[in-house]
Amino acid sequence: MAGTVSNELRRDVLEANLRIPRAGLATLTWGNVSGVDREAGVFVIKPSGVSYDALGADDLVVVSLADGSVVEGRLRPSTDTETHRSLYLAFPSIGGVTHTHSTHAVAFAQARRPIPVLGTTHADTFNGPVPVTAALTPEQCAKHYEYNTGQVIVDLLEGDDTRAGEVPGALVAHHGPFTWGTDATKSLEHAIICEAVAEMALHTIALGAVEPPQHLLDRHFTRKHGPDAYYGNPGAA
């Protein structure tokens, strides 16, 4: 039977959710973050429709990873809960998922265009374009819509956990961005970056984009990721 979660995970998920409006990623309540405890077989997610100003740790909902049932919580979980669950089941490396309707990333999703790699800011985090899914079919919308929303991302990445680690986000066609990371905080940071590079890309395209050299993009990605990474100071605040 699915177990309960630590206070630390609750705090992390709460803080990540509270950062959504601070980062300018949400209008009203249009965004949610979750974090998973795979050993306990559950994940913690924001409740549906609750204002960020009113959100507390006790409002978070604990959901079974196995079947999506509510394990703890007095409120209904986010309507996007099944999308989060489908991503957790498909990609073992994911520890947190964020979904927002941030303006510039949504613009690319609505146009069904990937966010292109036009410079090093993008390449620091995403090893390639932020891809866009196929549109959901009538059948996928009619039944298990939210779970199928996750499945179109899984299909887009061909269920490849390594690829999900190198490109920690995707745009659902006509909908918006989902990002992920090793924990809730990282997934939220990737959402912030996704929105930033989407805005930069739109401005760059308007000015006349020039494709950057691949060796430069590769250098920026590998200095932050992989065995030869040297960016930052581990353990520093």
C-alpha cells in the first residue's frame, strides 16, 4: 500500500508552487508542481484551483503513483495530476514535475512549434529544441484526457529516460509547457528557464535568427551536465 511522505518533500513542493507566481509563470491558479517519493510509491501535488496566496503545506494532496488515488488530503488534487503521474511512470529519473501556462512558452505550444536553440542560454539547460507534441486525438480527449496528455509527451520522447534528462521539458500542442527535474525545485527552475528562452527566441526570430554553431551549443551543455561538467560549486548555497 502506498505510504505517506516526509515533511521535507511537502515543504519542497509547497515552496516550488509558491514560486510560480513570483516568477511570473501563472495567471490566477494556472500552474502546479509535484514531487515524488518513489520508495513510498506516492507523489505530492498542488490542490485544484487553490490560490497561491492561500496555499499551505496541509493543503497539498498525496496521490498514489500506482493508481492515482488520493492517499492523503482533504482537497481534490490538480486536474493535471494524471499527467504528472504518467510522466513519473514513464521516466524513472524524474523527481518533480511542473506545469504552467507561461505566456511565451504557450505561444510556441499554440503555434505547434518547438522552441529552437538560438543561443547559449538555451543550450545551458536543454540539449536541443524544447519539442512540441502531436495534437491529442478525439479519442485521447474523450477518455483519460489528462493521462493521455502525459502520454503524448512520453511518445514524443519515445519513452527515453536519457533524453528526458537532456531535454527536461516539452510543449503539449495547443496547451502549454510541462517541465521536470530531479526534484520539485529543479522542475520549477526548468519551467522558469523554458519561459525565458521562449521569450528570447521570439525576439530573436523577430530580428532575424541566425543558427548558432553546434560546437558552441555542445560546449555550453556539457560544461553544466555530464561527467565533465565544471559549472558551479557543489554544496554552495
